[in-house]
Amino acid sequence: MKLWGGRFTKPTNELVDEYTSSIRFDQKLAKYDVKGSLAHVAMLKKCDIIPAEDAEQITEGLKKVLSKIEAGEAELSEADEDIHMNVERLLIEEIGPVGGKLHTGRSRNDQVALDMRLYAREAVSELIVLVKSVQQALIGQAKANIDVIMPGYTHLQRAQPVLFAHHMMAYVFMFQRDVERLEDSLKRVNKSPLGAGALAGTTFPIDRAFVAEQLDFDGICENSLDAVSDRDFVVEFLSNGSLIGTHLSRLCEELVQWSSAEFNFVELDDSYTTGSSMMPQKKNPDVAELVRGKTGRLYGNLIGMLTTLKGLPLAYNKDMQEDKEGMFDSHETLKGALQLFAGMIASMEVNKESMYKAVSNDYSNATDLADYLVNKGLTFRESHAVVGQVVLNCIQASKYLLDLSLAEFKQYSDVVEEDIFEALKPETVVNARAAAGGTAKNSVLDQIEKAEQLLESSDVNKV
């Protein structure tokens, strides 16, 4: 007989049990369910809702149940539907009928909302640490290659030279926004729904604030209807995770390109690549490709959860059981990707010579020739037209700008002097962009310092 079966005259169809049961995946919530139950029974004792000796017996029983679950010794049953009912049944088997007092003053509706918030809080904190480890790896590469110059791109066409370190720091600040979003989300995650009951609260004289304090929450969900039906924090987690996936995927795309023979900008360590079963020469960036590919499932989990919630009336509906698998999957997907990524970035070898050759054999210093002419008195539109003609003629003659002689430059404008050759060197081009946020070395060093300060100031232990 099910724990809720008193009103029923027939057993549940076996197919219904199988279809509606969530124990296959929500057993992941076992430790949070027990943790919440321990706080709840402590409150029941404090408020004299159950006798102290019963509360103490339940507390010891819950600890034993959790030990058995963690050791793989507990028999979890689909007939008991979910982790909450399984824990209660195991508790009653452990200590007898007194275990049935545990559920006094609460519902599975506020119980599952609590478990999911406890899970989300821990998952968010874990992801913050992992994202920061990727940031540290990127900063490490930036510092180790502070003088390396590479082509910067727009439209995937070479645009202007930039420091490789500048490129790495772009991702550091990208991931910093992810850290800040995760940290900010904790304000909304860290509220206790326990005590909301099924939807309207409870008639027992409970102390919700006491339970919230026991579980290190910042406070309680103020409205019982909202407390049991809110899954905004799940959507926010999935949304934040999708953005992290987006940023990882963008960097993966560049690593895949950069590690190809056509670019030859970086070499990924053997421990983060794989070979071909047919072609012995291959070294494939499979980790980067798979992280890029798994971004799609992060998006899918987000869209799935939004779709589930969009038509639900208040308060709890069985549809909300769909909040778990997507969240668990996104958490594990991100956790695996971030753990791999930090090591992959840290061990990556940068091909400095190949990058410098690329910026020496292109026209990415053309803007600097235009700026040079402006500084000599031409309007920008005049200089733009002149440089366009210079580049066209160079392409036709299979030359680059620094291949031209001073006399050839003067054919296009008399204002060009000997200093043009220094002005068009990749090092000069890069360091000329010294404004805050630019690619000049001093600017990038400032970015590194700022980023390291941000990483140090992030407080992942605040909940």
C-alpha cells in the first residue's frame, strides 16, 4: 500500500507506476532530502509539534537511511514513486511507525522545492569554482605569451593585429560575466520554500524562519503558492548554463581552427586530443568539438523547461517533475566540460612564429597606414581611398605593405616619410592601441591585473 493510498480502493496500474515514478533520477536528491528532513524534524521538536524523544529517534533514523543510500545498500522502489517517499518508507522500516511523524506540517510539494533549491545552490557554487579555474588557465596563457602577436579577425577575415594575450583576456571577461550571473542567481536560489505545504501553508505552528536558518538560507519564500510552484531558479540555472556553454563553444571553434594545419597557431596537448582509427597521422581536437556539440543539449534543457512552465496554473502540477533531469544533465554536462577545459587551455602550446608570420604576410596594418596619413594632414576619407588603392595594387603585384619602398609609397602620397616603416610594423600597430581595453601590451597587462582582482574578490562561500 502506498503511503498516500488510504483514499484509494485499487492499486496503481504498473504502467502508471513506471511512467510517473521519478526515483530513477531524483535519487540524486537523497542527501538534500535528508538534510531538509533533519532541519524539519528539528523544527518540529523546537515548536513542540512532536515529542522530543520522537524527534531524536527520527533524526538518528534519517542518518542511518542516508548512510545506507550512500553505501548502495538501500532498496529504492519505483512503487514509492520518488526519493521523498522512499526515504520516508526506509525511515519507517528503520525506526517503526514513529517515522510517520516526520511528514507532519509539510507536503512533497514544498519538500521537492526545497531539495531542488539545495541542489541548485550547491551546483551554482560548484560551477563558479570551475569557471574561475578556466579563467585562471586563460590568464596563465595570456601572461606566458604577453608579447605574442596574432591576426585579429572580423567576418573571419584578417582585420588588425592583436596580442594573443588580448584574445585570451576577451574570454576571461566573457566568463567573468558568467561568474557574476551565477553569483547573482544565488540571491534567488537561497530562499526556503519549506512550510508552504501543498500550496496554502499548514495549520501546525511551525517556524519557517528556524528551518531556513538551519539550512543556511537567506530567508523564506514569502508566498506559499509561489513557493511550491516557482521554478524560475531552475530556468535561471539553465539559462546561465547555456551562456557558459555558448562561451565555451565559441572558444572551442577557435581552438579547432587554430590547431588545424591551415592556421597552425596552437597545438593542443596529446592528452586532450584523439587519433583516427584509419588515418595514423591525425590528431583530432575531439574534446573541443564535443564541448562545442554538447552546447546544443544545454539549450535544449533550457527550452524544455521554459515550455513545461509556460502554461501551468498555480500551484504544483505533475509537469514540474520535468525540472530535474534537464537540470541534472546541464550541471553534469557543464561540470565535465569546465573540468576538461581548464587543463586543455593550460597545457596548450602557442605557435608564436606561425602567428607572427600570419600578421607579417597580410594587410592588417592597412588601417594604420590610413591613420598615418590622417596624422600627416589628409582627411580620413581621403586616406581611406588612398590606402584602398595601395592595397589593391599590392595584391596585384603579390606584395605586402612593408614590401614597398619609400619611393613606391610616395607615388600614392607625398606626405609619406621614412617613419612609415616603423609605423607599419606589427609591434607598433599593436602598441599604438593603448586606450583602455585596447590591445597594446600595457593595456592588456592592466586587463590581466583587473581580472585577477575580480577572481580574488569573488566569494563563492557566501552561502
